[in-house]
Amino acid sequence: NSVNISLQPPMSNARKEIIMQAFQKLDKTGDGVVTIEDLRGVYNVKYHPKYKNGDWTEDQVFRAFLENFDSPYDKDGKVTTEEFMNYYAGVSASIDTDIYFIIMMKNAWKL
């Protein structure tokens, strides 16, 4: 049984807007897909524990970061708008109010 995303409650426009702001911040090239190249200079790996102790290279940290959002059925190291939205639909389902969700997103992405 695969989990059907449509079972999650629909997100308000306010939530969708803040998710898109985060996506656009990540998507440096503006092509609608976030890749490792987009993350350079946006996502700081310095504080990542596996980078600090030498286990991972910068690219490995980026790859792990992208895999959080990447569709589980299509791990290609690229994150589309839809995959990003679907990831946050899951997060959104556990957060009651729009205001709290928006504050969380602003803090997480420094929007």
C-alpha cells in the first residue's frame, strides 16, 4: 500500500505561497528544478556533523539534503516544484494553523 498524497488535507493558498517562496530561494537558476548547483551558496554545509568530522564531502551533504525532498520513487538528485510541495504537504498536515506553519517556514528558510 503506497501512501496516497491526496489523502492529506489540501493546503491553504497562504501555505502554498510560503512554500513557493522557499523553493524560489533555493532555485537559484530559476528553472523550476533544484539541483546541487542551486544549493551552492544557499545551503551552508559547514555545520553539518558529517561534513565537520570529514565523513562527507560538500556534494554528499547537498545530495542528502535534496533526498529529503526528492520523490521516493524517483531519486534523481533533482527536486521539482511538485516534489517540494508534496514534501511540505506532509509537514503541513501535522501543523494546525497557517500562522504557525508560515513562521516555521520563515525561520527554516530565512524568508
